[in-house]
Amino acid sequence: MIKCYRTVLKPNSVPSLLSRKSIKTPKCCSTSPLPQYHLPANNTATTKTFADYERALVQALKSSSSLSAPLLYGQHLHCHILKGGHDSNIFIRNSLINLYAKFGAINDAESMFVSGFQSDHVSCNIMLCGYVNFGRLSDARQLFDKMPGKNSISFTTMIMGLAQQGFWGEAIKAFKEMKSLGFAPTEVTMSSVLSSYSHFSGAKTGKILHALVAKSGFEDFNLVLTNLVHLYCACSYLADARILFDVMSKI
């Protein structure tokens, strides 16, 4: 899961391309997916039970992806979240944004993202991933450029999106920025970077990247090695490509 950060973004810090939209309230079902608590005020047990219920809502939203109709179930939960006044809980909001973004309801995810409540770095990363996964690279770029406190997840998501859409130079530029800020690449980052470099790089760069792959401990990841073989082939270093290919066959 994406790690959560305490730093929050005020609504007016959300990128201007995301104009605020009213959230489409889903039609409420008559029966709650979870038991409703009718609790008295000013009671310690009440506070604990209320918090437990909010945690149960977060878990239910996470689990809904395994259901046959995840969006329908999520909309029912969303309805009860709104009715119960739980929509200001950042963990619930992020879980809803993630559910909508994961299953392609990007406009609904975006509406929640730019709503009047505060959003944190998790919200930004979820929205960024949704844009990339569903081909809205222009929106992803603008969000990435304006979001503060980018981390390894942000860079990896953006690099992957740029590489997949053929913007190899921009992917490499983002990778260099990532390294300059001290963020360690993941195997996904390296796979995308190797793929990007293979389009116009020389053998020297291939050797440097190979050393970085070894240093990072990614030599057991087939996708990383496959893209490294491709890079060597693109640089006409066929002997090195063959050696690496033979190593892969033994993994």
C-alpha cells in the first residue's frame, strides 16, 4: 500500500486544471452494507466505537475490489459515508478516491480529490496513478509538476507513464531528478528507465545502468533484465546481451 504522510495540501493548492466539481452523490440503498451505530454524545466508548466503524468502512472499501460489482458496492458505501458524516476522514476519502480511480471512474475520483476537504500526499499519488493507468497523461503531468513533496512513488508512477506513452526523454529527465533528490528507484522505475534509454543511448550508459541494477539488487527481476538485454542490443553490445540472456535462463 502507499504510505501515508502527515503533510496536507489545502484545497487551493490542488492543480488549477482540476476545476472543483460537485461530487455526484450515489443513489442510497435502503440497507447499509455495514451496521449503523446510533451512539450517545460525550462518551469515551462512543468515540472508540465511532473510530472502529470508520476503520471498518476503510477496510470495506479496500475489500470491495474483490467483488463482482466493486463500483456499485463502493457507491453504496459512499452513500452511507455521506449520510453518516464520515466523508471528512482522510483515510476514508483516500479509499474512495482509490476505488473510483482503480476501476476507471476517473471523473468521480477527481471530483473527490478536488472537493473542499484537505488532501494529502497519498491522495495525490492515488490520483496520479489513476491518470497514468487510464491514459490521461496530460493531467498526470500537470498534477505531478504542481504537487509538493513528491516521493519515490510519485516519480515511479510518472516515469512509467511517460515511458509507456513514448516520451522517453521526459522519462529520463524525471529519473535524473528523482536521483538528484535522493529517492531510490524500484524495479518498476528501472524497467521503465532502461526501456527509455534503449531508444537513443550509448553503450557507456548501458554499463552504468547495469551497475545501478546490480547495486539496487534488481538482477533477479526478469522485466529489468529483459529491458537491459534490449538496451545492450540497441547499443550493438551483443556479447554483453548474450551473457545477460544466459544468466536469465538460469534464474
